Amino acid sequence: MKHQLRKIVFPTAGLGTRFLPATKASPKEMLTIVDKPLIQYGVEEALAAGMDEIIMVTGRGKRAIEDHFDISAELEANLKAAGKEALYQEVSRVARMAEVIYVRQKQALGLGHAVSCAAHWVGDEPFGVVLADELIIAEKPVMQQLREVFEKTGRSVIGLMRVPMEMVSRYGVVAAVEENDLLRLTDMVEKPQPADAPSDLAIIGRYIFTPRLFELLEETKPGKGGEIQLTDAVARLAKEEPVYGVLIEGNRFDAGNPMGFLMANAELGARHPQFGGEFSNFLRNLLQNN
Ligand code: UTP
């Protein structure tokens, strides 16, 4: 296995049923938080952590993602001609921020299956995985937080956060032991009932894996919900080699459902350098009058 960590996989081929009808014809990852689509936040996080070889696993109806990271010569020419320099700079920056390979997941057979669709393009190298609908606002980009543990250990690393016990059934949940100031994962379960959950440590959609994961995914049978679950393959990986957990520092929003999406918009809207003040006033008035 090569040790460099440049590659990053974005699974974006899910059906987005929790956000219908918004996601019927447009990808969940293109939902906008303030003024940028979710996928752009994810890509910027990966780039900030030095992972610049991007493999996007897409499915039907996801063309807008490809167009978003592509050059739109007509738009750029129009903005330039109209003297809208700042917008021109931004649009042109997005189109050139990364080299992206698009791989198709022909059927939404589960997150584990989506990740395995990238195997050929990743090869025998460690790689990151970002679920862009999990938006994390953090001072230090979360993939960088994971990367630091990877650089120390050379092992797979998974982002975690503590959640209230009554919420564990929404997440993959891990069992962990402390080992040299790190959390070593010993088991994980997808969406357990609180009584069956090994802890309150939930998986939050940020991962770094050794390539051994791909071989285990090959052998993984459909699990919960009839889907090929990433969690099942990672649980097997953790039995074979050390897999570490990182309690991430940051504010996480599950923007793949309307509630988390609204909260993310409210938080980032209120913090926006240009109109955060005005938006915060609006929120205050709204709350006072309701
Ligand atoms: P989710 O659990 O959010 O599933 O997937 P989903 O289908 O997108 O949305 P809901 O639950 O129906 O509302 C987690 C991540 O895995 C990707 C999704 O795009 C999302 O980034 N995924 C999931 C795939 O790429 N393929 C799949 O078959 C399933």
C-alpha cells in the first residue's frame, strides 16, 4: 500500500428519500446552504485537508453535480462582460478547484456498494470518504482532524461524535477502547435500538480507509434495509487491523433531511460575513412575533 493520502471518494448516488419531493429530480448534494451546494462544502473540506484527487460516485439524475464543477464558458464570459468580477472569480474558482473523476453506481444498492464502485480508481492506496449531506462546520476541517490520526498510525480512521442515547437508531454506532490516547474501534452496528447500542459514539460521515476495505466490501452481503452497508465491512476491517475513531470538533448538521438542512441554513446564514447581521435580526423578529 502506498502511504500518501490524496484520493477522496464522494458517494452521491443515494435516492434521498428523506428529502422528497425536493430530491426527486435534483441531487440532494446540490441542496444549497446559504449560497453554496452541499457538495461544494464537502469538496472544499477535502481540498483543505490535502485530498485533491476526487472520485465522485454518482447515479441517475446527478448531472447537476458534474456541471457544477465544470467550466461554464458562457456564464464566465457573461459575468466578465457585465463587470461582475467577484462572481466571475467565484464561478471560475469552483470550476477549477479540483480534478474530478465520475463513476456511476448503476443501482442504489447501499453506501458500501457505492464506495466499492470507486475501487478501481483508488487502487492500492489509502483514501478518504466524505458524505456531503453531513455538513460539518469546524475551525479545523474535519478531514484534516482525521488525517492527523492517519499520519500518526497509518490506519483507518473514522469520525465520531457523541449523541443522546435516544437518537442512536439514526446512526452507525461503535464500540471503542482507549489505546495510547486514541480510540480503537472494536465493533460497530448500523442504526441500533438504544438497548442494543454499544455506546453513544455515532459515525458522522467522514472516513479514511486502508485499501483492504475494498476486498471486504466485495464479500459484504446486503445487511440492514437490504443494502450493502459500509458499517458491516468496517466492522470486519476492525477485527483484522486497528481502526481508530476521532471525536471530531465541529458543528454537524444532517442536511440530508429538512430539519438539519434548515438548521444549517440558519446557522451559516446568521454567521454570513455580508448579511449575517441582517439575517440574525430577521430571525430575532420572527421568534418574537411567533
Ligand atoms: P443516505 O443514508 O443518506 O441515503 O446515504 P440516501 O438514499 O442518500 O438518502 P435517504 O436516506 O433515502 O433520504 C448516505 C450517503 O451514501 C450515498 C448517499 O448519496 C449519501 O451521500 N449513497 C447511499 C450512495 O451513493 N448509494 C447508495 O446506494 C446509498
